Amino acid sequence: MKREGTAAFGRPSPLVGYLPAVISLSFNEDNSVVPNRVVSRGIVTETAGFCRGGFLRVGASLALSIASLFFDFVGAASAQEQTRRFLVLYPYNNLFPTGIAVGEAARKRLDERVGDSLELYTDFLDLGRFSGEAYQQRTARALAEKYQDRKPEIVLALGPQALQFSLKNRQVLGFDVPIVFCCTSRARLSTLSIPNDVTGIISEFDYTKTLALAQRLQPDARQIVIVAGASEFDRQSAENARRQLASYDNKYDIQYLVGLPHEELIEKLKRLPRTTIVLMLTVFSDPRGRLSVSPDLVPQITSAAAAPVYTPYDAFVGRGVVGGHTDSLESIGIEVADLALDILAGKHPSGVPPRSTNGNADRVDWRQLKRWNLSEHRLPTSTEVRFREFTVWEQYRWHIAAIIAILLAQGSAITWLQFERHRRQRAELDLRQRLAEVIHLNRTAVTGAMSASVAHELNQPLGAIQSYAEAASLYLKADPPNLGRIEEILGNIRRDDKRAADIISHLRGLLKKQDQDDWQEFDLNEAVRDALRVVRPEASKRGVQLKAFQTDASLPVRGDPIHVQQVIMNLAMNGMDAMQACSPGQGRMSIDTAMTAGNIIEVSVADSGTGIPADKIGEIFDPFFTTKGHGTGLGLSIARTIVETYGGKIWAENLPSGGAAFRFTLPLAVQ
Ligand code: ADP
């Protein structure tokens, strides 16, 4: 087991400036001394008390004294006036939140304003647990001894009991320095006789203001319950409340739960109607005199109570009470520190008489408003709302708004792009339809131009059928009828009939309007042969010698065979037009297919016509370019569109022998 004792010493060092230190020693069960820690920066915290005996402890004290002397020696040359020495006296122990909050705020303020010259001592007088004249005198003597060589320049007394202790034991303490107090009501202050070197910050615990806040939040309340502990201080608080709330007797049923045992108090609070206003004052001790040191006391009371609890004490806000009209502990700490510094700077305390704190306001705990379903809108706008929990929207409003804006912008951009895409698709579809119509019109025109020759071509089988029919009639009339010969003639009639039907069907195929391209794999030689069935009669009609050459092997390509025939017909028709000036039999045309390198098939349509004027060779494939009186200028443009659609190329060149050759390629379909 370990017991701890603390010895403090510190002196300005010429080497490192002021070097205060606390060496904390632990006394083990066997009374050996173990150094625990060294605390620097001039802030020393300890509980006033008395070392218990023991040889080793005396030895330790001696060692400490020697160490202290060493520091005294080292620091002797230092400028003492550089340091500002404060003693903060806490009335109770380190578990009382009010004193701790004020003391910490004061320490921070002093540290901020004094900096490295600050020498701050704190002592917890523990007057809640230890009372009576004898205790106070023993404590005062111990402090006198403790601070014998380091007398504070000013004492900060945090609360009425610390103030009373300081005033009463001034002689014993041995340092007759100004005192700055806080956290004391004007009423309590009037019970003490305050000398003119004492001043401070007064806290007015005006219970009516806290009650006004409660009334706003609970306008339907009919009952007020005042909760206070059993200590003298608690009872005085309750008495004070009784005086202040006397005028409320008519309107409310006011009940005082003062000095009850803890369990009984909790039970009573549990059974309160929801419409009650609970006003919690101090609960420093229970009826058996046990000090309520647990920081959980307030949460225990507030969580047990079946009605909202209010308080005039700032330290309770955040521990389950709804709120109250309170003095900000932080601002009290700051004001006390500032007042102490003003006095150290030369102001006489009598020139700055005790004044009320500037930090009083209505303060509420947002979480408790939610717990009790109390409307924040009933509160004055000046109310300080603490512990507000922000919703995701409140916390990240701008981030969310930015994300929504980005999403909206993105959404609109996507919608707009989709609309544009849809429009483009429709436009492309329209374009394809128009193109198909133009292609069809061109095909109809070319086919129509050649139809006279084709019709003439029809005469051949029809005439032959006529002759065969007449011959068959003669063979029938013979006696006996020559049935074998008739049979043969009927075969010929069927063959020529089929030929005529094929010509008509082919023409119909060329003139037929297609809803969409008939993509398929077909033999290019077949398509050339089909085109020749239309071109050849026209060539013959115009006296053009037409030669055609196709490879023996089939040439599979992908596309619409009617379109490919149309290309050949257009090129052949143009060639024949270019040979118009030739005398009959002089014009020559050749239509050839060949395989070239890289699985590319080339079809050429060459003529012996006028050729293409050199300056026009780059324009002939442009839409509407024509040199003919009745030309449309669309034939070559459509031919190029078709060829390129099926992955090929088309071009023209003049032949050295005269005339022009048009060539187009198509890729061989992969087998
Ligand atoms: P169109 O036949 O209605 O004039 P094309 O687009 O088929 O339209 O032809 C455009 C022009 O190209 C023709 O007017 C002609 O001047 C020129 N052309 C086409 N084929 C030949 C050819 N084989 N020989 C000379 N010129 C040609």
C-alpha cells in the first residue's frame, strides 16, 4: 500500500530563471521514501494537512529541506519582484465542481496575463468535511508555516466559507495581504465584516429569475418543489429561497424538500407530477452530516425526478438540469483574476468595491429541453443554449447544399445530354430515311432510264414463246401429231417464260422501296451479273460494246446486293452518257471484278468516252455536281455513300487510252 505526501519548494534560479518545483514523495508500507514526480511552472496544488511521524519521514523532510536550501541558494540572486505569487483558497475539496470551474478559469486567465512570472498556489480547505474553530486554526497554522518563506501577494477566496476562513484567521496565517473573493451572495457578504483591503465579485442567486425561466417553459405548472441539502449552507439557501418566493405562494403550491435522506429525496422526486417545477439548490450534506461529494449527485436527482429540474448554479447545467438564471463560472474566474491583477498593479481594493458579475444570464441545456419536450421558442432570444446537438443538415448544411447543387447540375447536364442524344438519334434516323428515299429515287431513275431497253429485252423471250407456240400448233396438227417435238417446244417455252419472269422480277427488285437496308452476305459476282442484265440491253441499244469479266471464285461481301447493283448501274449509265458522241459500235465499256491484296475486291467500270475534265475530277463526287443538261448530280454522290457504308472506297481516273475508269472496293467478308 502507498501513502502519499507532498512537499513543495521552489526558488528563482539564476541559471534557468525561476525554477519552482514540487517533489511528490510516496511513503510505502515499510516507510521507505519514493520520489513520485516533479511538477514545474510555478503551480503547486496540495491539500492542507499534517504529515504523520516516522523516522524515515523525518529523514525525508530533512532531505527536502536540504533540497529546498539548495534551491534557495541557487535562486537567491534571482529578481523576486518578477514573480507574482497568488494563493487560491478553495472552500471544499477537489470534487466540488463550482470551485474547480471558477479556479481553473482564474488560473488560465492569470497564466495568460502573467505568463512565466506566475507563481500560483492552491489549497483545498475541506471545510465541508472538517468544521469547527480548532480545525480552522490548525489549518491556518499549517498554511502559515507552509507559506512562511513564500508569502502570497494576494489571496483568492473562492466562496463565502473560504472568505470567512481567510478573514477570521488573518493573524494566524501571517500574511496580511489583500483578499479577492467570489461566488458569494450580497446577503451572505452582509453577515461578514469586510475590511477595506478586501473586495470581490458578488454572485446574486436570484431564484425568482430562474423561476421566471421555468415558468416560460412550463406555463401550465402548478407546483414548485425546492430541493436543498441538510448542511447549514444548504438550509440558508432554502431559507433564502423561501423569502424570495414568498409572493408565489398564491399561484403555486410550493413544497420544500430540505435536508432529506438521499433515498427519501429520490423517492419523492420520482412521484412528482410532470407539471411540477423542481428548483435544485445546494445539497452539500445529508441529515447525518455526510458530505455529498459525488459529482453524480446532480445527475442522480435530475434523472430520478419525474419533472424538469432547474437551478441557479452554473455548475449544475450540463448535469441533467434544464437550466436556470446562472452566473457563468468561467466569467467569474476571469473577473476574479482580473480584479486581483488590478490590485497587484496598484489599485487599492477600497477603490474597487465588491460588484456583481457580468456573466449572469438565462442558460439552458438543449438536450434537457428535448427530453422534457419543452419548446425552445418560449425562451427569450438572449438565452444561452448549451449542448445543442446539431442535425446532419445543421452541421453540414453547406456541404449538403453543394452536393445537391452538383447533383442537380449533373442531373440537368445528363438530362440535357440525353435529350440531345435522343434528338441526334431522331435526326440520324430521319437522315437515314431521307437518304434511303434519295437512294431509292436515284435507283428508280436509273432503272427507269434503262427500262425501255429492258422492255425491249423482254421482247426476245416473248417473241420466242410466240414462235414456239406457233411451231407447236403445227406439230399438233400433223398426223400423227409429233408429240416428242411438242414436248421439246413446251420445255423451251417454259425456259423463255422463266427468263422473262426473271427480268421482270429483277426490275421489280430494283424498283421496290425498302424500309431498311437488307444487309446480307452475297457473292459480288452475282450482283455484277444481275446489274449487267439491266445494263447490257441499254448498252446494246446505244451501240456500246460491253465486256464483263468476273473471277471464277465467288467473292463474298456484306451489304445490300441491290445497292451494289445500283452503284454499277450508275457508273455504267454515266460511262454510256460520256460515250454519246461516239459513233455506234465505237464505244467500249468493260465491267470487271478482281481480288486485290489484303482481301479487298475491286470493281472497275471503264469507258472510252470523253473522260473527266482534269479540273473537275475532284468535284464529281460532290452532291449536285453535274455537267449534264438534265443531270441531278446525285449518281456519284449516292454511289460513294453506298460504297463507304459497306466499308469500301470509290474513285475515278482518266485512262491514258481515253475515257474514264471508275473503281470501287469492298472488303471480302470473312468466311
Ligand atoms: P449526273 O449523272 O446526274 O450528272 P453524277 O453524279 O452521276 O450526276 O455525275 C456527275 C458528273 O460527273 C457528271 O455530270 C459528269 O460530268 C461526270 N462524269 C461522271 N461519270 C463520267 C464518265 N464516265 N466520264 C466522264 N465524266 C463523267
